[in-house]
Amino acid sequence: MDGLWITLISIGVTILFVMGVPIFLIIGLWAVGVSLVIDFTLANIGVTLYEGLNFFGLLALPLFILTGDLINQAGIAKRMSDFAYSILGWVRGGLAMSALGACGMFAAISGSNSATTATIGSIMHPEMTKTKYDPNFAAATVAAGGTVGIIIPPSIIFIVYGFLLNLSISELFLGGMIPGILMVVSMQLACWYMSRKYGWGEIIKLQYKRIMRAAIGAWLGFFAIGLVIWGIYTGKFSPTEAAGVTAGFCMLVGLIMYPIAKRIELPRDGSTDGRSMAATLLVPGFSFRELPGVILRSGQITGLLVPLIAISVVMQQLLSLLGANAFVTEALSHLGGYYAILFACMAIVLLAGTILESLPNTIILAPILAPIAASIGVDPIHFAVIFLIGDAIGFITPPYGLNLYVASGITGIPYFRILRYVMPYFLALMLCWVVVALVPDLSTFLVSFQGTGR
């Protein structure tokens, strides 16, 4: 009888999900309903909500979100985009390829997929449409580029994954570095092919002077990236400390640069105008008056994510009590060999990613699938990277496809029109995903080189 009620509750919340009810309420209603059915005390929900967030490592999450907003407001993201274009603008599709490269660099500071798509998209999409790119393809490019936001360290979802599976967040960050770069390169190759086939984009002359000038202009962004990677890789900072140091650095840079930039009248879009070396070295920054708004935006995003983490921990606990972990383990064990089980896990992640956002997908499935992968000999760091790449691909797959909605929102292009042009990137990412799954060293090399020893 309990099984019937649980089924009815699950069907009911699924209907609510289709109707557009927020996922936090969906999981919460399911947790309360199932707790009542199985006579599990409701006081447990309150205790688990609190204990689920009582983890020092989760402090890195709002700090990296704030870092992404700060570098965008300060104009650093625009300088990084200019640098990528100075290197790639001489090839067909160079501006679109530089947008993908800029997504990778922005991801190395912000750790968020939607923030990467929104920030780089708002900067690069107008530029691409001006230089003879199909607007639909340009929107698909920034949507696809955002997928690396949760793979290239620092990654908000890697923090959550490490919290759930009790893995070193520093090692997870290192594991995602090489696969994240491969994702960017694979998408750039797809971009180059499509641009060459249809003649999209304008070509600029390769000028080393321009590259050097753009590199100098982006030095603050490079410093922020280097600060995160150096601190975590050398063990000087924990991920949480790295997030705090980077956020503090970006805040100071923005506040210090603003009065200087205002005095010499730097453009507020972060571009250089060639009037002086100062115009190259400085970024526009932001005022004290603008700072509360930046912090508020970051707080709003954190306020959406953190309650979802807490309630999903409750759901994970209930699924364990209902035997979901044992059921999935037994079902997959009948598939036989290593690769059959691994690819079955990947198929489950990809399918779930088409209908769920990455956070609930990770919280619900990772504790179930990770032990199965470990039982067949998959390195925990390697599987974490495999899992999250599949999760990331879900950002550009319908019916959910969060990045497609974000790109649609900032460009005004309909969702399904962007979906049509995103397919080359989807195929490139799928090929990259399979390569990462088949070559564990891509995920574990930097971790082993670090010599931390799990």
C-alpha cells in the first residue's frame, strides 16, 4: 500500500513540475509526502535541512558566484574576450571561436554555467551579429560555451559533488581542468567547420602587437585565474579560501580602478580606445554605490541554490531508506562488464540532464551512481568528471536546456531556433565525453602529479 501512495505522490509532483512549479517545492512536497507515508518523523526534515548545509566547503559557492559578478561588473570579462579574439580572429569563425575561449576563461573564475553564458553572450553576441555571423548560430555558440562553466575549475557543482561524496574538492578541481580545455577545443573545431562551410564571420589580420596589447589589457583576469589555480594546486588555499581571496581581489580591483578610470574617462564597456597605456592597463571598475547591487545579485542566485541543496539532501536520505540505491545497483550489475555499466551510468546522467537542472541531478543521482562506478573499478575523481560532463551537456539538450533559455533571454531569439544550430556543438561534446570516459588519465593525471594521495 505504501508503494501505491509513493507512486501517486511521485506522479503528482511530476505533474506540478511540468506545470512549472519550482524544483525546490517539488522536492519538498515529495519529501514531506513520502515521510508521512512511511511514518518517518517530520522533525527529521528540519534536522537534515540544517545538517545538510553545515559544511565549511559550501562557503565557496556564494563566493565564486560573487567573483563572477564582480569581474563582469569591473569590465574584466570584456578584456578577456578581446584577448581571445586577438589570437583567433585571423581564422574563419575566429570571433565565435574566441567567444568559446572567453567562456573557458570566464569559467576559470566564476564556476557557473548560466553566468558564463549570460556574461559572454551579452558581450560577444552583438559583436558576432555585426561581423556577418548567423544570429542563431551566434546564440547557439554562447549557449554551448557555457557548458564548461561547471567543468573548468573552480566549479560550483564540483563543490557540491565533493560535499555529497566526501571527496577532496581540490582534487575534483584538478580533475576537471584538462577535460574542460578539451571541451572548449572540441567546440572550437566544430565552430571552425561550420563557419568555414557557410562563410560566417570576418577575418582580421594576425598582429602580434594587437595580441600583446590585448594580453596586457586582460592581465587582471589572468591574475585572478592564476590566483585560484596556484592556490589550490599548491595547497596554499583550500577551495573555500581560494574563493574568498579571489572575490576579495576582484572587489578591491573594481573599487580601486573606478576612480582612476573615471578620471581618465575610460569607456564603461571595458574596451580600450588607444588614447594611452592607462586605457590598456586599467579596467573601468565599479563604484561603492554599485557594489551593493552586485552583491545582491549574487545573493539572489545563492538564495536559489542553497535551499535546493538542503532539501535535496533530505530526498537523498529518503531514497536510500526506500532502497533506490540497492535497486539501481542490482539492475546495472546485470549488465555485465566494465564498459557496459559505465556507459549505462552515462546514459542515465544524460537522460536526467535533459529534464533536470545540474544541481538536483547531481544531488539525486551522484550518491547512487558513484558507488556503482567505484564497484567496477572506476576512479572516483574520474567518474566525477564523467558525471559532470554529462550533466553539462544537459544544459543544451531539450526539453530543459538551461543555457538555451539563457541565450534566448539575452538575444531575443526563440528557444527552438537556437536548438537547431546547437547540434554541431552537441555532437562535439558527446565525442569529447566518450574520449574522457575511455581515457582516465585525462581526469587523474594532474591529481596524481599533485601527489596528494587519496
